[in-house]
Amino acid sequence: MVYNEKKVELLRQRYPEGTRICLDHMEDLCPVESGTNGTIIGVDDIGSVMVKWDNGRTLNLLPDEDKF
């Protein structure tokens, strides 16, 4: 899902760079394992939350689909 500029800015405020998170569940063909911790590195222009996972992966989160 692609968000408008206002929604993307709200996501950036809610999930600032450096925020630590824990993944509950990810909807993806090759998901990051539930329970994995990570650090938010930003929110891109389409509203994906970019994460550097502690296991080395960098798969983005979709706020309306993934639980964290």
C-alpha cells in the first residue's frame, strides 16, 4: 500500500530513526522470524518502515500488514 505525503510524515514521526522494535508477525514470502529485534533506520517515501534487524537482515515492514 502506498501512502500519501501526510500519512508518510505521520509514520516518520511515530517511528523515528533509532527506535528499537520487536517483530510479532510479518506477512512476507520469506519473513523475518517472529521475536526478532531490530532498529528502525527510517520510513521511505511509500510508507515502508525500514529496519536493520539484529540477525543482519534489512527487510522493510508494512505498518498496516505487519505486527511489531
